Amino acid sequence: VSCASLNPTLLESELFGHVKGAYTDAVSDTKGRFETANGGTLFLDEIGELPLNLQAKLLRVLQEKKFERVGSSETICVDVRIIAATNRDLEPMIAEGSFRKDLYFRLNVLPISVPPLRNRKDEIFDLAMFFMNKSETHKGFKGFSNEAKQAMLNYNWPGNIRELENTVERACIFGTPPFIKVDDLR
């Protein structure tokens, strides 16, 4: 679930579900992601974008393993493992009051920090080749010219992996085989 891409009013229903009549467009009972993931894993992407009111509800589910659908008083018990990701530094958000400290500690059981691509230059070529081979439009490319490799190495990749993937895809669409050239990366 992308916590950033959904409207905050829809996010609660997306996570916890709703009952018929809970709001204007609620024409039937609907399971939320927690209920659907019962017995499994739920990935919450961009957890730093979660509104404070939903942070409290999420904390309750993590602590008590139960919740109510929107518009219902029936308690639903779940056993769900949570994996949460963010590109934001949550500690300053805690200090400013926009992220709950108790939720941070509840989620921070096994932290995995993935440095930005600009700090992992040795991975750029392997990732670029992976994306090139994955692309449906790679039309026979064998790899990257030396100039293209150097340009990729010199670039800071502020959009990280997604930017690299999109750049390689674009190069495959507009480039001419057998090698992706530096001009194809622009």
C-alpha cells in the first residue's frame, strides 16, 4: 500500500475496510488490506506520509492485532507482519511532531537502510544491464558504450533506482543497437 498516493480519507478504508453505508460511495462491505493480508505480510510504502490520525490507528493494530472497519463496531483480529519503507528521515519528523515516536519504535524492529544509488556506484552497471534486459523495447542492445557507462557513473541519480530504470527504458526506446550511447541517456 502506498501511503503517499492515496487520499487520506480513502487510506483508512483501504487499510481497514468499510461496511456498507459507512460513507456515500460505500455500497457494500469491503475488506481492507489488513484483513486481506491476515496470516501474511503487508508492505506499507512511504510510511512517513501517513497522517497522524492513521498513525494512531496503525499503532493500535500493531499492538493489539485487532481493528474495526470504517463504520463498524465489530472487532476483527489479524496476524499480519508489517514491512514499512520511507525515503524520509523519520527522527526529525518525530521531533517536529509529524510522526509518532511510539509508532516509529514499533516499526523499527529490524531496520534496513538502503543508501542512495549515488553512494553505490559499483551497482549502477549491473542494475542498468538488468533494466535493459528486462525492457520489452530493448530491441537487441548488447550493453552500453564506454561513454554511456562513464556518464552513468558521473551522474548523481537523485531519483535513485526508479530514475535509472526510466533512463534505461527511454534509451532502449530511442537508441540504436548494438550499444546504448551517451546521447541515448538524455
